[in-house]
Amino acid sequence: MRRLMARAAVAAIAAGLIVVAPRLRGATWTSWFTKLAWSWAGVPSGPLGWISSNWTMPVLHGPIYPIMARALDLQPDDDLLEVACGSGVFLATQAAHVQRVAGLDLSDIQVGLARRRLADRIAEGTAEIVAGDAAALPWEDGRFSVVTCMGSVEAFPDPGAALAEMHRVLRPGGRIVVSLGAKVAEGTQTRRVMDAYWVWSEDDARRLVEEAGFGDVSVSYQSIDFGRLVNLANRLLGEEEMRIVRGVKPAVEAPAEGIEAPSREPVGAAG
């Protein structure tokens, strides 16, 4: 019981830092909290990263997993890639029936935990977990039938490059389902907050995926019960619904026919 209470306390404190601190504006101390929170949540390392990877992140992300699984509509013959797979909880709990799974994460701690969690499947040759960068995926073109990434694209320095890589490793007709932050008020301008994470308007979120090469792009929103503490924080920040964006890699790439695409600033490029 004491161990359970200790874990709950750590999760609650870290949740407040990870979810609330990076989103606050106008206070000088938030830059320090931002770096600390993203060191836990973005690329966990050290003792605090180990705590976050083992306890905090699985608890915070737990309510997202079944929702994303339904959106992905995973089939037994799918080859699934999860970018920023964390400790492999989604792959283990929601994709056990899938033919083959793969995961990539930038954190060595997360990769180690995921490999242990999926040890049986790795031994069978139906799973692989690698350390790497989302903007340089280590797989050949057309390797997967479905790709997902949840709760992480908004933290990538260059989301457009990462999505282009996801497009590359998908086979023609393959599908992508990603979460791209939270629903924002109409008229919200796309921006990067405190050099930590991106906020996209709905139009820009859609365009970001389209510019990576995907077609049939759709945007939907899903309310998620994260528990009272996080729900309250999200309500105060006006971020109560997660944005889910779906897209399909065209079965046949359309020829350019000499028509130049309109020149536009890339959405979510590193700067």
C-alpha cells in the first residue's frame, strides 16, 4: 500500500509539471519547469526519467491507448509501427493480435523497457524495438501497413520531417493515425510554445499531414478521462479534447504534370 501511494504521489507531481508547466505563459520560472518536464516526458533519462518511464507516462497515456486502437482499426495482417513508442505499453496491450509490430524511441530508457515488455514477441521475430530519431526512421520504403504516433509529434523539433518519414515507410494504401495536440479555439495561430512543443490550428494540423504526402486526411476530436487532476488542468487551459488526424498514403502517386504547388511556409518546421 505504501509503495502504491508513493507511486501515485510521484505520478501526480510529475503530471502537474509535464501537463501544466509547459503550457503556462508569461512567467520566467516556467522555462525551467519546461526543460525539466520535457526531460521526463520527451526523452526520459536518469533516475527521474526512469521513474517517469515506469510509472508516470503509462498512467498518463493509459486512457489514450484504447481510443487510438479504435481509430487505427488494427487487423491481424497489419504491420504496425509506433513512433515514439515509449515503454511499449500500447504495442503490448493494444496490438497483441497484429502480425508484426515495431517501435522507435529516442530514449534509451524507454527502448530498454519496451524490449523487456515485448521480449517474447522479439524472440519470435514478430516485434522489434529500436532507438532512433523520428526524422530519420531506420526502415526501408513501404515497410509498414499502418503507422501511429501519440502525444509526441507536437514535441518534435521538425514535425513535418517526421511525418514525411512516416509516409516513406508506409506502403501504398497504408494509413496513419496520429494525435496532434489538443483542440484549440477557433482563430488560434500556429506557434511553438517556449521552444518546447507546437500548437496547431485545425487547418494547419490538416495541412501538416497533407504536405507530408497523405490523402483522405480527416480531423476528429476525442474527450479523454485522464483523472481529476489532469482533467482540471486541461479544462483550465481549454484543452479538453485530443485531436486525432488520419491519413492514407495514396495507392498511386499522382504525376506532377508540370504544375507547381503554391509556395507556402511549412507548418511545424524547425526554426
